[in-house]
Amino acid sequence: MIGKLNHVGVATPSIDESLKMYRDLLGATSFTEKWAMPEQGVWVCFVNLPNSQIELIEPYGEKSPIHGFLAKNPKGGQHHICFEVENIYEARDALVAKGATVLGEPRIGAHGTLIIFVHPKDMGGMLVELMETPRRRITDGPGYGDRDLSDHLVDRSVLRAAAGRAQLS
């Protein structure tokens, strides 16, 4: 079921400040634009790495789920780890059959593919995101070659159609 590591999610009170840290202290050079995902209550930006990504998430709006995390960790920190799966519904069903708690229904994530989260109590204390393997490829980041990654500039009509399929399943 589990595929490759896609990204590590890092909650932050300020994406702009976090980008400075990754750029100035660690030498990162490739980043996506920051954009809002109001339906998930977050601002998102990816730091592109040769073998993965870091997803920076900042609260968007008063009801953002990230506020609770930042209340306990004011400077931010690792929020989740994300692995790819071929079929989100099969992965969800297999996890539930094995007694794991899946948080919510499949929904569209920052890469424009379906995602679910698995409760930390079932994952050794860590929040785990599973996402369907992105079908789009990018080659504009240093060291990416043909790595399977989707950029955030996804046609919103495709996202709406996928979201409709998620609600029907």
C-alpha cells in the first residue's frame, strides 16, 4: 500500500519567515508561490528538494486547524508526513479494516490529488497523510528530472471534478 515519501508537512506561524530560514540557513533555492486553501484553512507553500518537498502550512482564517497545533508549538514544527498511494479509497478501506482511524473523507489536497489523514494514535504518534500519486510531472525544479510531482497551478475545473467524485464515493 505505502508508496514513496512525498513531503513533510511543517506548520508555521509565518511562511515568509520559514522560507527565509530554508533559503538563508539551509541553502534551499526552489519554492512554489504561497497560495490559500480556504477549504482546508491553510496557506501553503512548498520547498522543493532534490528527492521530496517540505510543505509549509500557515493558518488561514480563524477556524484553521493549524491554530491548535501552533498554540502547543508557538514556533511551529513538524505537523505530518505524507506518503503516496495508488488508490486513496483502497488505502482508506484497508486501514479501516485493520482498525485504524481515518480522519474525514478523501478530499483534494495541495497537490490537486485526493488525500486522507490517519490519526496519530494509530501511527506511532505521528499524523500521517496519504495522497494518491500525482499524475502530472514537473521538471522545472533543480534535480527533479522526471520525478512525479504536481505543481500547485492545477486547473481548478479538474479539482472541482475530482472533489465531486470524492463526494460521490
